Amino acid sequence: MSDSMFNESFIIPRVAAIHDLCGYGNCSLGVAMPVLSAAGIEVCPVPTSALAAHTAFPHYSFADFTPHLEEYLAVWEKIHIPLCGAYSGFLGSAEQITIFSRLFDQHPDWKLVVDPCMADHGKRYKTYTDEMCEKMTELCQRADVILPNLTEASILLDKEYRGQNYSVEEAEKLVDELLAIGAKAVILKGIERGDGRIVNAIKGEDIPYEEHSHELLPYKLHGTGDLFASIVSACYFRHIPLSKATYIAGEFLVRALRISAYQEGFEERGVSYEPLLHDIAKMIESELDKTR
């Protein structure tokens, strides 16, 4: 292939994926790395902790990576890895959030996607403290995109969790309050109105409020939020509009949930997506072809 045939479409985005590493149960880096890679992105993982199994199991281990993070990231600085941004997910300690906030301050040109990853279904995760929740709010202030579910939105806004049922007007008001924190765009996940659909809402500085509705399946699985956020991040770092990214992620998630129901132990293990990875590449390329 001659040099004249190369253009910007051949440049591979390089993104830091900041998340925990889970040995069993599809979530976190186990989802982010293959999904972003399938989208044509070079993934540079930053493990925040290591778990033998995710925390929805009755038994799990939790190895905090905080003591190693400074050295890990210092090496990156020394070898000058040219990252275009970061996708931040589950963080293991308040100190970690401080470390990553400092990292992002050092690289103001990075694009930043933050999935708060601290609560769901009205309950905070077992490893999260009050201090971590406060620092997560501060981290969201500097993000280009945040993807809270309704429980996390309540925590970020210091509101009482009131369930999943929000009218269009109520949901937009909640998104506006989240935007006021400082993020440039908000994708609010998991609105349910009792009609057999699940709704994700989006609004941003240059994005009018809109909602995307998808089939609501009769089971909820661990890792669905990580899969959704990974697909949105994949689209975002490939310069696909966030509105379209939100729709793609929601539709892909429904397909993955259907496949999951055929897997042994799926209700504990979590969402399965592996047979659909090639579809992510196809969807990304299809959207990019429309702009070429």
C-alpha cells in the first residue's frame, strides 16, 4: 500500500482503560479491552484492582492496586505514550480517584469518559465509601461524558434514590442537574416506565435532550453497565456522535442479554457478548463510512 493511500482513517486511537480486572464474571477490563479493540482502538489498560470474581458472587477477592499506580503511570510518562483520552470505570479507593484526577490535570487535551461505577438498584457497591462518592463527583466535573445509572445520579446529586420510573420531564430535569456538575455531556441509563421498555437519555452542550428506548428483558445481569459504557466509549473515540453511540450501545446490549440467557450460570456470571464482537467492528465501520 503506497503512502499516498494513507489518511486519518488509518490512525489508530490510543485510549487508557481505567478499570478493575475480574477473573470470572464478564465486567470491567474483561469487557472494555475486547470491545474497544474490536472498534479499532489500541487499549492501554490501567488496572485499579484485581478480583477473582465480581462482587455479586457470595465469595470474591479484592486486591487493591493503589500502591502500584504511581509507579505504573510514571513509566507511561517517561516513555511518552501518546494517548488521546481515557475511559474511567470502577475505581478501588479514594486515593486512586485523587491520582487519576491529577493525571487528567496533567493532560488537559485528553478526552475523558467517566462511568461512575459505584452503585446500582438503589445500593452502593460494597467497596465504596462516602469519601469515594464525594471524590467521584469531583471526577465527573472534569469529564467530557459521564454515564451514571439512576442510583449513581442520585449519589452524585446528593438526592434520595426514588426508583427507576422518571417521566420525560423529570428525566430531563435530572440530566440538567447532572450537567450543572460540570460534565459536557450526560448519558443517563436505565429509566423504566412500566411499558416493557428501558430508556437511556442523553443531553450535552451541543446535544439537545433525547431518549432511546429498547426492549426490557426480564432479568438484570452484572456487567451490563460496563458493556454499555465500553461501546459508547468505543464510538466516542472513533468520533461517532454520542446520540448515535447511545442508541448503538442500547441495541447491542439487548442482543447480548438474549445470548446470555443461554449460558450456564448466566444470572451470576453476567452478560455474554463474545459471539457479537465482530458486529461492533461492523457497526463502527458502517457509521464511519457515512462520514467519508
